[in-house]
Amino acid sequence: MDNNAVVNELSKSMGRDAKDIAALLDGITAIMREKLSAMDSIAIPGFGTFEPVKEDERIQNELSTGKRLLLPPEITVQFKSSALLRRKISDR
């Protein structure tokens, strides 16, 4: 499901204009980006928790050339679903 499909589904189910829904989703994703980059977790009740994890810099060997590369530190996001969401998925 792509962004347009999500906007259309939310627009239908909430009885709101698609432009309003798109603006709302843009605002939510902007806030999530800001908070996760600041290493804050985001918990959505009944859905799950998004948690940023900082991975340290590391050295990796490139297989094709044999050279060693220094990979910079990076922040990844892990998602842990709530028990309610897991139950609803398993019941289907």
C-alpha cells in the first residue's frame, strides 16, 4: 500500500478531505523524524513502539577489492509491535 492509497483509505473512513489527511500524515512523519533523530522513542498505544538504535562506526572488508572501509555511525529504527496488534494479526 503506497502513500496515496493510505490517504484515500483514511479519507474515506474519516469522511475528511484527502488534502487534509495528506497534510496530517506529513505532519506526523515530520514529528516522528525529528523525535527519532533526537534518539526519542515513540509509542503508539495498540500499535507498537518505534525505537532508535545508534550503531557505532565499524570497519568492513570489501569483498571485491579486499580493501578495508570505515563505515560511519548510523541511527536505525526498530519497531516492536504491541501485544494487541500481534493478537489481531494472529486471529486473522
